Amino acid sequence: MDQAKGSVGRKLKVVDPYNQDIKFVTEVTAETLKGKSTKQVSFTVTETIFGIPVTSETLNLR
């Protein structure tokens, strides 16, 4: 799979086709929480088969 690189304040979406029917969708969001110096990053990978999301895993870091 490809790497997903982004910057704070910008959403990123990468689609990696495995074959014609299966693809992996990676979505990354990174933001600064309001009024704080704290950063929050959310990383989600979803496996889609025939256009239907089958499995999804999300990792949140703060």
C-alpha cells in the first residue's frame, strides 16, 4: 500500500486498488484542537469489496 502523508489542518484520502473489485481506502485527518496546543490525528483504513465497506479500522492519537 502507498504511504499517506499530510499536514495539520488538511484531510488526505488515498485509494489503493487491490484488483478490480477490492480496494483499500486510507483517510487521514490532523488538526489542532481549538484553543490548545494539542494535536489530534485520526487514521482510518477501510477495505471495500464490490463498493461495500467490509472492514474498517481507526487509530486516533492525541
